[in-house]
Amino acid sequence: MRWLFLSTMLPAWLFAQTYGELLSLLESSFRYQSAQALENASEALYQAAKGKNLPSLDATLSAIEWNDTPTMTLNMPPPFSNITAPVGTRRHLEGALVLTYPLFSGFAISATIDKAKLESEQASLKRFNLKRNLALQTTALYSAVIAETKAIVALKSSENAIEKAYLKAKGYYENGLLAQSELFAIEAKKYDIHAQLIDRQNLREQYLNQLGTLLNTKIVTLHDETSLEMHAPSENEALTFALEEREDMKVMQKSVDVAHKSIELAQSKYYPNVALVGAIKHQGDSLALNGDGYTNADKSYAGMSISWNLFNGMTTAKRLKRHVRRKCPPLLSSQRIKARFKQKFKTVFWSFIRLKPNCKVPKKNFVQAIPTPPFRKDVSTTNSLARTNSPVRLPHVPPSKPKSLRWRVSFLTKRLAYGFCAVGVFLKQKCFRIYNQHDIPQRMFGAKHLLDEKE
């Protein structure tokens, strides 16, 4: 039997995943991959915004065919007045390479680049914060699976103990040394332990499925590593680290910075735009761009352009006011979350400090609650059997879903068992009254002794 148990548990132990392996699978989660894609998109936008600091080079080619040949009128004294002369051809083509460099844009370009950089950093922080949350969820599910596994082992031990108690009580009952109601009580307890075992197994499978869905992988069993040591930093050190290094705190600060850069971008519309322009340009009446016989073919130029919006219907002022107001929500939210975090931090920290000493109490109670299968020879009642072979009392975990059909059946079975016990007690008292009326001895030593007396 021992070799059969080892042969069934050895494959599960060999393919069991450790806590470190689970943490290495965080990046395979769909949520993490989605956050990483958003980070890559934000990085691409940041690189695109940086390109605005560089000059732009444009190539243009235009082809026009006039309705009439371009002419000019010569105003000369008669008889040469109103004489027209052609100045070009009906077909006109122009090609140019235009180089433009933004010399000043009212700080719009720098604000755009800084805003895109902050958004990229914010997306990266969100990815790290998601990974931290995934690690916390993985740790919680891992601990739940290990706890359910240990509970299943304890319940199986209790089930074996109560089964032995039931067999011994059944022997007492068959020999007339135990009432039927007490036998039913032990049987009901056996069904109760079996129902708890099924619930624990179902919860363990649910936690494994949730963990597999979270990490996007198939998880069959886990390796127990709950003996890891916990190292608690000082209270001030932990609070300072949380406020300065936690990703969600940094994300809120980045939101405030992004809103501030949006204000600077809106203010840049009040300034003029200055740009340097240079072009290599040729024209002609064919794709050769070698002139049309009337004007020169090379029309290259270099210069400077200045544009300044003087009035646009108060659009710039309204946009600036909008961005100023949009800065208030992230700023107030950041201050509110920090204040709330400081209030709750002390309670959570001291709960963590008390966690390690409190872990010793359930362990001691668990050791004291382990059943002792060898029965005492003077055991003859249900209460003493229950004390000797009482199952390990485990904390009840309420299921997150409505009660299953198996649970309801076990509940009804226990109620029926209690009902049978009451009927058995009633019949036992009735039988004793009948025996007293016919002068039958009240103390019985079993069916075998009664037959001997009759013979």
C-alpha cells in the first residue's frame, strides 16, 4: 500500500511547480501582455514626438495645364497699342525639395515631447504596477492552494480515524453494547468529514484553475514552500519606501505632470511660430524641368517664415482654461490617496508584525488535535469515541458560490441521521419499559448471552 501511494504521488511531486516558477510566469499573463503592448505604443509615440525637433524635408511635384496660353499686353503708343505677347506655355510643371526647420514654436514642441515622455513612463509604471498586483494575486492563490492541500491531508487522516471508530462502534452495536442512535451519530460525523473533504478538494481545484487562468498556463500541482522566512523592515523605512517607490504612487505623480505639460502646450498658442525654409526648385513644360523657354528653370530659394495667430474666437483661452481645470482631479486624488495610505499603513504594518507569532498558535492547536487511532479498551460510549477519534477542526472557508447539490445531500443525510437517533432513543426506552413489565433483566450482555440463558 505504501509503494502504491508513493507511485501515485511521485509524478505529481516531480511536475509540481514552485513559487519561484510561478513568479517567472507572470509575463505570460494576458493582462501583462496587454500592458506591455500599451507601453510599446506609448514609447513609439514618444519617439515620434522627438522627431519634431529635427528639420523636415519634403519633395513636391506639381503639373498644371492652363486653359489659355499665358500672355501679356504691351501698352505702347499707336499704332502698336494693345499688342499681346506669350509669356509661358499652357503646360507648366514644378518640382522642389523643401527643407524646413522650426526655429521657435512657443515651446509647443518641447512641451509635446515632454508630455509624450511622461506618458511613456506612466505606461511603463502601469506595467510594473500590474506585475506587482499579479504577483500579489499569485501569492494569495498559491497560499490558498497549499492551505487547501494541507487541509485535505488532515481531513483524510480524520476520515481514516473516524472510519476505524465507526467499525469499532458497529462491532459494539452488533454485540448489544452500543445504542443505534450512538452508531448513527458516528456515521453522521463520518459523512460530515467526507463532505468537508469534497468541499476542500473543489476549492483547491477552483484555486488551481484561477491560478492557471491568471498565468495563462496549465497548473496541476504546486510544491510547498511555505517555510520561507519573512523579513520585516522598520515602520518609517517601509512607509518612506512605499510613498517614494511604489509604482501606483509614481503613476499618480506622472498624471499630475502630464496635466501640467498640457497647460504649457495650450499656452504655446499665444506665441508666434518661426521657421527657416530652403528649397531646391525647378520648373518647365516637361518632366525634365529644364524651363519653358520664357523664364528661368531654376527657382531655388532660402528664407524665413513667421506666423502669428492674432484672433481665433477665444479658442486658445478656453482650451487653456480646460487644461487648468483638468489638472485639479489628479492632484487632489494623489493627495487623498497618500493621506488615506498613511492612515491605513500603521494598522497593516502592525498586523504584519503580529502575523509571525500568531502562526505558532494554529500550529500548536493542530498538533494537539491530531487523532490517535489506537482506542482505549474502556471505550464504550459515543462521547468517548468522539473524544478519542475527534477529527481535526479546521477553519471553515465559506464558498463563493451557492451551496452545491452534494452539500445539500450531506446536510439532509445528517438531519436524517439525527432523526433516526431520536427514534432509536425513543424505541430503546419503550423496550426497557416492556422488559420491566415482564420481569426481563434490564442489563443485557448481547444476543449470544440471551440464547445461552434460554437454553
